[in-house]
Amino acid sequence: MSPVLRVRDLRVRFGGFEAVKGVSFDLAAGRALGVVGESGSGKSTLAMSLLRLTEGAETTGEIRAGETDVLAAPKAELRRLRGGRIAMVFQDPLSSLDPYLRVGDQIAEVYRAHTGATRRAARAKAVEVLDRVGIPDAARRARAYPHEFSGGMRQRALIAMALALRPRILIADEPTTALDVTVQAQLLDLLGDLRAATGMALLLVSHDVGVVAGNVDEVLVMRDGEAVEHGPVGTVLRAPRAGYTRELLAAVPRMDAPRTAAPTPGEPLLRVTDLRREFVLGPPLRRRAVPAVDGVTFDVRRGETLGIVGESGSGKSTLARLLVRLLEPTSGRVVFDGRDLAGLPERRLRPLRRDLQLVFQDPGASLNPRRTVGDSIAEPLRVHGEPDPGGAARALMERVGLDPRRARDYPHEFSGGQRQRIGIARALALRPRLLVCDEPVTSLDVSTQAQVLELLTDLRHEFDLTLVFVSHDLAVVRQVSDRVAVMRHGKIVELAGTDALFESPEHPYTRELLAAVPTLDPRIPHGRGGALEAPI
Amino acid sequence: MIWYLLRRLAAAAVVLLALSAIVYALFYLSPGDPAVLACGRGCDGERLALTREKLGLDDPVHLQYWHFLEGLVAGRDYSAGPDVDHCAAPCLGYSFQTDQPVTTMLLDRLPVSASLAAGAAALALPLGVSAGLLSALRRGRLTERVMTGVTLLGFATPVFLIGLVLLMVFCAYLQWLPFPAYVPLTESPARWAQNLVLPWVALALIQAAVYARITRAGALETLVEDHVRTFRAYGLRERQVIRRHALRGALIPLITLTALEVAQVMTAAVLTETMFGLPGIGKLTVESVNSVDLPVVVGVTVLAGTVVVVANTVADLLHAAADPRVKLA
């Protein structure tokens, strides 16, 4: 059977920089190809170039979609191809739809542009496809604006837009990266169902090997613009030939990796009792208090790492900020080393601040771009009147694996992983006793992520740290934590030792979360079998 | 929506009240005798005393301000014995120099200023928006560089310089147009337009430069937004992508900006009217300042403040209507 998409020696060049360096593959009808790679590997550029969406780039090689020579196609033919033959689903469902127009109208507009259908028929089509992708009450929801949809629903809407045109190929560029793990599982299921039902081919681009593993037939591993490995998904994941694939797979945190035994727990360093935090929302007269953290009670023991997992909106970041008193609790107690932080005036809190430090999610945004990194690390030392803050900052840089000679450089001159190391160095400068990490590795590539996690583990012993590790990523939490708390709707639904929680979860929500986590085993498609009746 | 509107109107009323109080305080409580200022130059002792009595300047300050507010709502009489000057609501004051209520003077001049402002805006908006769009779409090409140069020039040139050049070229040198003299629209629409075209152009060029820069910035931002890419990827014509999906995002900031610009335009209109000899409110302001006709200056200031506040309230409502994400609360 001839492939619906044939790519040969594809090269995409931006000025002097070659983002894609000679990639070739075939994609047959009804089949799925996964493209994996870390940031900067060229995987998104590859996806975009298939529709000639890479602006300002020079593209050479061959892209053949059925009879169409994509690179040579005149404008009119290219328009028919875009959406009509090859449709695309993008990463960020929040920004991929026009915020000013109703969801149904956007789908109808695209449908009309391709089919010349009447306005009325196009509207009906939009409702039909929205219903097909599982939007409940599609006729009514078609009239909603994108901001009235959840992230998962917006992504479904975009898939519906593609589906309306019955494309032969669907390109999904990180379609689930911005979504919660349970929502991700449902969307991947949907893509699988549609592929089976319509016979369209799928090109799934992702940084997450787990996402690709259970949903494609073949996988193409990219690094620095080159395809370093290409083969059936089972072969590539079980017996990778390329050294880079092996490294990549080794760096992926696994749910089944062996764990080191938990250290003997000490007495509680932090005791949290019935902690609540409300945010006041809504128009005047209809203001209401929405609890973000809704009465949680737990201890953090000296020397342990407590993991806190939850999906977006579960209140885990609010909790992290409450623990170091960046937010004031509405009620409840946070007793650190015998003193209640809640309600303590800022003046009396200040000497305690050095014991409580926070590592933020986005190292790019939490470092002052107009200050040298040495300055940023030294700042807390200066504030607390330590001698020689500059020298101490350089020593810390060396300890977290950075060249101390770069102390005079600015944050933008460092990579994401290096910036997170800087954030950790800054947090450690005052030798805190409790370190709260809020999604510290979420914005990093897996290989960088593995290095930063290793660094945290080393530092924990060296600095005698007690860690609270907040993350949405269950595999990461499992790897670093001694005990794990699962949060949902501001409450802790389950708190147990890591092994106990992952091996025999008690709460149904914990089980649901665990079932939704993609595994590296291509024989297990994710989501299926999980108790996921609830629509997104 | 209704709730929001009511709240905005209430807030606008508070702002205007504060404005009136500040203006009143500035002009009437500043050093110097308000009676002398209100009466004007060459006022003898007897007329001065009469003015003082009419203005009620011997009353306590808060009572004077109260009368001022009362006049705004219900109108008032300035009386000294048998001599009564009536000032109908909304009474902004009474000009003793010209012996007219300030409101009447403003209303007489309003059509001129409104003609100037409306015509200039009608020219400036399409001109500015299309220039801005064009330079955004032709990014990096010669068109953009020329546009940027022209708008910068418009941005930096004072209105009186543009006005002078226009007068010299079209009226004095080429003699295509008469030297402007205001003709009411009701009298002869053709001559109305003919006489106003140069002031319109002078004022519009400056406004258009601002609109062009904002439109360009907005368009450059929206043209690279993800949802614009989505519709390109779904095979819409580039024209359709821009018109349906990029333009709106680019133009919404303009709503807010136009309202903020109102104040700038009024300032520029003072110069334009003086320059072209148009008997509008701007020219009235200059004349009143020159002849120290205090009540008129106060009236103009209150009117200008009202226009700015109303324009901004309208802009907020339009913004909410244009962007479904804005919740009116």
C-alpha cells in the first residue's frame, strides 16, 4: 500500500541554523508514527514544515501527501491540503482557538472554507463533530467561547475542527502536554478511537516517551534535528540501538523503577493542622470564598521527603506557599519546630525565614533578569548580614554543578536546567532546614530533569534537608519521596508511604490517577481500564 | 451588565463631582479677588461691587460651591437688587464680561468644535489603522520603514507647524482653498467641508500617527498568536485569517486608546482652532484666558473633564462588548 505521507531527506533551515537535518519516513493510512525528542530537537519544526507552516525557513527535500508535492504546491492547492488532507492539533489548547469567536463558529468557518457548505449546514456539522469528540450537550456548547471550555474540552474542539474535514492525516504536536494526566489519558483514547474509526494516519509529536509508547506503531527519535532512531515502537523502546535513545529512556522516571529504602523517620519538623486558605472571587454582592486549601492536616518529619501530588487546581501550589508563609492561611496551624507560623507577625517571622525556602517551578521567571546570577544567589546572604556573600555564592554555584566563573552572567545566558540549579543554589544559600520545591522539574527535559532530581537527592543528605516536593508528575514524586500525599479539590485524599501508596492505593481517585499515567510499555495503551467515566 | 453600567455611572459622577470641586477651588479660592477676575479689565468700583454681590462672594466658601452645584442641576439667578442675570440649568457660570451664561457660550461654539473633532477622527481612524496594518503586514520591507518614518514625523510635529505649512501651501501658494472661515453645516455642507478640510487634515495627521503606531504594535502581536497559526494551518486564505482572526485582537487596544486620546485631541484642538481662526470652544478658551474671563475658563474645564470621563466609560463598555472574555463586574 502506498503511504499517505512520504517524507524524504527533509531539511529545514532558518538562516544559518539547520533545525531539521535530513529526516525521512513513510506514514501509511490508519497507522501512527510517534516523533519524540527533547526541546530543540526539531520535532515541532518537522511537524510544522509538513504543512509549510514554518515561516522564514528554507525547506528542501521531499514531502508527498498522496499525489501532492507539498513543497512545490501552489497556494490554492496548499490551502486545500491544509486541514483538508492534513489537519493539525497544537500544544496549547488555551491559545489555539480564537478567543473572540464562538467555538462552533470557528469550526463552521473552517468547514465552509473547504467545502463551500451553507452557513446552516456548517453549523450543523460543527455540532455533529463536537458531539463526536465527546463534548456533552454539543448543540449548546457550540455557542460557547473558548474561555468557557476547560483545557481538555478546547483540545477536543480542535480535534473536532480537524475531524470535520475528514483529513487523511492528523498531526498532533504535543497535544496533551498542557493537560492533567487523567485528561491526557482520555484524549489519547479519543485519538486512538478516531484513528480506528476513520482510518486516518496519526503523527504524534511529544517530548514524553510514555505518551507516545502506547499510542503509535512506529517511533522516530530526534536529536539536534536528526532522526537518530526509527523503528517499530516495541523494538525501539525495548531494544534501542542508538545510544541517545538508551540515554533518553534511562532518564524517564518510571513507575516501576526500584526505589531505595526510606530512611528512618525522625520526629516531626513541621506540623500542619486543619490548614485552610480561601480566595475571594466573583462580582460584588455575589462574592464568595473559594477554598483553595480546604482543611489539610499532616506532619513533615525531620529528614524525610514528603511528596504532594495533584492535578491542576488541586491546591498543591497554594499549600506549598502556605508552608513557607508566602501566603497567610485563612485558618489552621503551621507549626515549624515548635512555633506556629500562622498569624506570626512578619517582624517575628523574619529570623525563621532563613530556615524555610522555596524552589519555584519556572526558573526563568523567578530570577531577576536584570541581575547577575551571582548577585541573585548572594542576595539572601546579604539580607541576613552574612560575611562575604559573593564568595559564598560562587561556592554554592560550584556545589550545584555550575561554573563559578559564570557568576557575572545573566539568567538568560543559562539553559533551563542550569537556571533551576541557580534557583536551588539561591534557596540553599541560607542553609534552610525545610526546602519546599513547587514543580521544580516540570519545565525541564527528561535528561535535565533526571540530573536536577539527582542533585536534589545529593543535597538533601549533604545539607540535612527536609523536603516537601510538590508535583503533578506521579513518577517523579515516586522517585524522590518517602511518603506521598494525594491532593484533590483542596483536600488530602490519601497520605501513605510511597511504596504502599503506589502498590496498593486505597482511595479511588489515587487509583484513577495511577491508571492514567502513561507507561513505557507499548503493549499497554493508557487510560483503558482506568475508572474514567467522567467526561473531561 | 446593568449592574456594571450603574456602577460605572456612579463612579463617573463621583469623579465629576471631585473635578468640579477641585476646579472651583483652584479658580475661586486662588489668590486674587474673584470679583476682579470675573468682572474683567476696566471694571470700576461700582460694577465690581455688583459682581461681588451677584457671585455671592460674601457667603461662606461651602455655600458658594453649593450654589455652583445647584446651578448645574437646577439653574440659578445672579442677582444684585433689581438687576438679575438668569442662568438656566445646567448653569456652568455667568460671564459678566460678555453678559451671557457660560453654557450658552459653550453651546454656541460646540458645533464648530464637534465638526472639527468628528471630521478629524473620521479621517484619522481609517488612515491610522490602515497605515498601522500595512506596516505590520509588510514587516521588514521598505513599506514598513517608510510608514514608520512618516508616523514618527507625524508623532513629533506640533499641530501648529503642520497647520502653518498647510495654510501656506494650499491657501497662499496654490490657492486651491480659501483661508478657512467657519460656515455652519446647516448653511452649506459643501462650504462647511471646504473650509474645514485643512484643520481636519492638520489634526488628523497627528492622531493618525498615534493610531498607526498602536495598530502596528497590536497587529504584530496578534499575527504571531497561536490561534492565527491555527487558521493558517486549516487552509483559510491569508486575507480571511487577517480580517477574521488577527484584526480584532489588534484593534481592541485602540478602543481604550481612543478614549485616552480624547484629552490630547482637545488640547490639539485648542491650537488648531486658534491657528485656523475657527470660532470653537478651543478658541473660546484662549480668548477667555487672555481676557481673564474666569467663569468661562471654569466652564470649559468642567466640560472637558466631562467629555473625558464619558469617553472612557463608553470605551470600557465597548471593550467589554468586543471581547467576550471581559466580564463586566
